[in-house]
Amino acid sequence: MPTVSDESVLRDKRLFSRGRAKVFLQHLQYSGTSSRGEIDMKHVNRLISVFQSEGCIRLHTPEHYVPVIISRQDLTQSLHHSRLRIGHLTQEGEPPFLVVPKGVQIEVLHGEHRLHAAKQFLEPTERWWVVEIYLSDLQESTKQSIREEYAHELKFSDGDIYRKIRFYEQLNNTTQVEKWKARLSDGKSKYLQHLESPFNQRIRTKFDQLLPFTGLWSDLELGAFTHILHLRCPEEFSHYLDRIYRTWTLILEENEHFSLLDGSTVCSLETLTPQASQDAALVTDLMDKGELFPAISDQSTRGRIKAKLREVQGRILSLRTFFDDSKCMEAWVISLRPIIPPIRRNANISFREAIFHCFQPADYNEVPLQVSGGRFKTFRGSTKDCKRIAYLMLFLVAVRNFPVLSRKAPHYTRGKKRPIVEGSLDEYQSHLARVAKKIGFASDKISKLSGADPDVVAIQSFLSRIRPPQLWDIDEHRVSSLKDHIAIELGRLATRRDRGTQPKLTREIGRLPKNCRCGLPDTESYEADKDYLYIDDIYTFAPSGGSHLTSLAFQRDIFICFFGEVSLSGAYSCTSTPGSESSPEDSDTNSSTAEDALFVETEDEPEVPEVSVLGSGATVSPRLSGEVSPVPVQRTGSSNYDTASDAPESRPATYVPNYGQFGEEPRLSDSDTGEQFPRAPGFEPKEGLCMYEFHNLRSNKRISTIIHEFLSTKSVFVLYNWTTRQYAKFQDLPGDHLAFGSQAAELADKGYKFVCFESDSSISPLALPNLWEALKENSLIFSGKRTPDVWSREEFLESLNLI
């Protein structure tokens, strides 16, 4: 029902509306800013592309008309000048030309972007537009209402455009396909091309399965494919998308209901877990209030849907959870890349296939199984099962240790202190390689990384930090003796501590918010859960009852969404069934008949050293306070990792506060005082975003303006990618050199070029080895796919404005 304010606006518009006319663009005045803020040249260029593809449709499409205001006197003068009467502006048919005398002002209320695009696209004699004319007597509130009315019109989302493209492709309507593709930016068009490649056909097919579910598509982000497709994991992403399809097919059952799924319902349901009683009660309440599936009114159908919602196992998934959870997959894949041979860019091989090619166990029907606490048993089964089990275990090593291995910190929770990630990358990669070798994988990289004793690697790293070789003359003989001595003592001072409790997948109080139910875990959850992310924890226990699910249950669900379920039946005796809270270790001692066919317990093997993500006030890891073994383990100058005492807790160097932060290890937090990240003026209008990672521009200003503003302060270093319009920040602090080098090398591998400003206002190309010094000297380096066509600073900046 219209409010008094709505009625006032409508009355005002009717009272002062004077009709429509064609007006030359040169007579339309605007301030250079749109109702959304400053003019967005990317949007202007996108409209030009649409005009080129579809034509500039301005005459018979009222939604394309531009609202303007003019004074009574100026309108009268213009009508006289045009030899028109006021009635000509309101008659049916093609609007007349309004010839505007010199000095008359016509103010545009909305539509500056399309007028900018038209001015560049149209021939000089054709530069006119149809305007809706209002007198300047309009109330200010009515003017604002008109601006907002146009500004709030929904643009086509990426999901809308993708669905239209696929719809017309299936009809073989090439003309319409090209029209809809023209609505995408160059970057998004490129990602769409990657998705359409034969290698990603499986992913595309699974997306096609979701096309009937209209409400899912508002969360499609074509730009996010840059973080997904390069991982080369079509099997895992296809499995996740298929799980989304099966979830919503279970809920809605009949095809005729698929199109009735709306975006609001998806937003309300995504990440809820009906297995938990409180989420189940929330689903029931939302259904009873009519807030879910409002387009479905039949009560019997709504009753069936409500019942089906409670049958969903795990989270209710959506494309938002898909893209958020893909950040986990990205961190895990990055963690494992150092141990597999590099994959050629044009090779038709997935990451899974590359790892499978490295699977070379001594017995293809037997594989060591790493279970809770880091112990190993022997799994016996088919070659296919052994290969898959080993593959899952390798990924779980990455799940438990991704902050150091991938240099991607856990999710930051606003209001809490930022995490400090402690640990040497060399040490963690060495342990990763040793575990990979233990469970049957072999490659040159694994051999190289596993050959080094991880304790000795950690000790060498620590010594290099407290006595940098570039500042000290080192007695190498004494260093070698000291490393051997410390390595021996490390084996004597600690024994592995039992984690003490079983995985807790439910709890009675404390409902996790939506952002903690998908994506990378936050710091607190990561610390609490990392010791419970072994293969038996994932596949032997499942949520059962309880008011709420824990963060561990959500991490488990994310893993299963990508990798699916596997059966570990026979792992323990029949007294330890899935969902039971009994101890797997207890089951081992009570019965062996059920497990003997599949599992044989072997010597303990150390896990990859656990990551410690601590608050800034930490003084020492609680792991160091464990009981010392009364029986020394003899060592002969290096770590012997076939003994039970060699657990991650026996490596105190890794847990010395700030260990791994004195030299070239990447810092994954800004400071140890909980301060915000430093801001890059110009690039970041308000608060600073996290360091090292690429971020999309958050300002609507021209890039030349952004860069001039940044260079006036130079508070941080910035690497700006003009192809993707993204930037990453660094500082002249320990660890930033390595983080920058990693980002730059990755860009160079993709064929990107680097340039910087010279003192004479020219542009100079840069070679990869010189980038860090150039960045420290200039504070700003540019990167892009092609070598610039211009070599003066101002011409170069102007070319960036057009991208």
C-alpha cells in the first residue's frame, strides 16, 4: 500500500511532468558524477560494447530514456525556438526534437553513464538522446526519489547473464549468445572462455544441472573463476556442484518447483544444518511464517518440502558456499604443489591425476593409513581404494597445516587479535614430503624435500635468523656440531601427548554465524580443530543429535563436499560405529577380529609439524609443558623418524614465540598487537586490507587519480596488475621480500610484464630479479599481460584509465 510519502512523490511527478523529446547531448548538463558516485569508466566501456553488439537502442525503449529538469522559462523558450507546442511533447509516436537555445540549462537527474557511452559511440550528427522532461519546480525529495528510482534498478547479475548465454547456446541462437556475452567485462569474458574449454567440461556440465534453480544464480561470480579454474581440480569442483544439485532436488522433488526457488529463500537456508535441532527448528519456523518458498502456496506441497528440508545431511549448499569453500580448496592445492611435478599449462591433466601418477607404493593393495594422533596403521584393499585413501590423506595433511604451507592465514575475525603463524616453510614442506613418501607417493620433489632431516632444517633456519650470515662470520664446523647436538636432544626431551578427547561435532550452546560455516576457518576454530582432522576423524565420526554443530563438523562437511564419502568399515571393532563417541584406540585393544582383514598397526610416524596460530600475547606453546620421557632415545646425529618419540611436540624450535618471522618467512599477519593492516592511500579509501594478497580496486576514481594520491604518501609498496585491476601490498619488513617474490614469479609464469616509473617521467621495463629493489625505490610497480604501447608516464596512466 503506498505511503503518504509515495503519494506525494507521484503527485509531484504528475504535476510537473511535461512529456518527452529528443535533445542533442551537448545541451544536457551533469556534474560528472552519477547517482551512484563518480563516473565508472569500466561501466561506460561496457555500455559501448553493448552498443556495438546490439545497437544503440534509444527511441522506442522507455526504460532507456533519461530524466531531466528544466525551468518553465527555458522550456517555453525552447518550444518557441523549436516551433512546437507543449502538446507535441505528450503525443503518441516518435518524440519530437527540442531545439535548445544558447544559454538554456537542462539538468540530467540520472543516466550519465549511457550519455558518456553514447557520446563516444555515436556519429557527431547522431549524438542525441530521448529525455523525460520535468519542470524544476519539483520538490527536492521528488528529485532524489527519481534519482534513486533509476539508481536502484537491478543490473543483470553474472548469474542472469550466464543463464541467458547457456539458454541461447542450447537453442543454437548465436546472435542472442553474442548479445549477452557483450554485457560481460573483458576479464569475465576470459573466465567464461576458460570454463568453456574441454578440460573444464565436467564443471560446466554440473553448472548446467543447476540452471533450472533460478534462485541459486544471484551468487554466481564469474570473476571468482580466476581462483578456481587454475587449480585444475575438475573432479572435486564437479562433486561439490553435484552435491548442490542433489540437495535442492531432494528438497523440491518435482521439476516444476525448481524455477520457484527464489534468492531470498536460498539466502535464508544456505549453511543451515537440519541435523542440528536448533537449525531444524529455525527451518520449521521460517516455513510456517511463509518466508521460505513464497511462490509455492499449496499447503500440502509446503508440508512435503518442510519434511524434505529436515532430511538434508550436512549443510544446505548454494553457489555462495561453493565459492567460499573454494578458498579452502585453493589453500590445500597450493600447499601440495611443491611435492608434485609441475603441470604444463596446456596439458590436459588434472591435479588429482598428477598426484595419482606419483602413487608408487611397494604394494599396490596396501597403504599406511595415518589416523588420529599421527599414528599409522596399514590399510589393505583394491589398488583403486588404496590410491584414493592415500590421496585423501595427503590433502588432510594440507588441511591441518595450510597456513604455513600455502601462506594463507585463517579467516580473520573482526574485533579479535590477528593471528601469528609460526613455523618454517622449509621444515613443513620437508615433513609433508616425508608423509607423502611414507604413504606411497614418489617424485623427484618428494625425494629432494624428504631427504633433509626436518629437525636439522628447523635448527638451521633458527640459527640463520639469530646469526644472519651476511652480518656474522660463522664457524661452520661448530654450527654442524651444534645442529647434531640439538637434534639429538630434541629426541630426548619430549614424548607425544595424547589429544585426550574424541572429535566433538555437536554442542548445546553457541550457534556459529553463517560466515563461520563456510570458507577458511577462523583462527580460534583452526587452533581447536586441527588435531581432529585425520582420515578416521573425518570418515568414522558423524554429527548425531545436539542443538548446534561445531566448527569441526563444518570443516568436515567442507572436505566431504569436495571429496565425497569413503567407507572405513573394518578400521575398528564393531563397538566403534560411525557417530559413536567411543575411542578408536580403545577399540584397537578390545577386539582385532573385525579389523585384521584390513588394518595392521605399525610404528608411529610423526605428523607434519602442527601449525601454531597464536594471539599476540603468547609466550610459549603449551605443547612445551608436556611430560618428559624417562627413557632417552638414542640418536646418531640426525633425527630418526621411525621412533615413537618423534612427534610434532618434540620440535620446540618451531614453537619458540615468533619463530619463522626473523628472516624471509612470509608474515601472515600485520602485527602482533592486533592493529589494522596499513592502508594504501588511493587504492583503499577507508581501512587497509590484508597484505600480500591481490584485492580488487575499491574506489571508483580514475586509476591515474588513485596512483597520484598513492605516490603522494608512499606508506606501503604496491604491485598493481592493470590487466585484472587488482593490487597487492607489501612493506620493507622481514618476510615481505619472499611474499612479493612468490606473487611476482607466479605472474611471470603466466606471461605478465613488469614496468615502473623513472625519474624522467618515462616508463621502464623491469626484469624479474630486479623487481624487489625497484619496488623499494619506487613504492609502485605495474604488471600486465602486454608490454605498454606508450612510454611516457601521463600517456601510460591515461591508457590505464581506459581499461
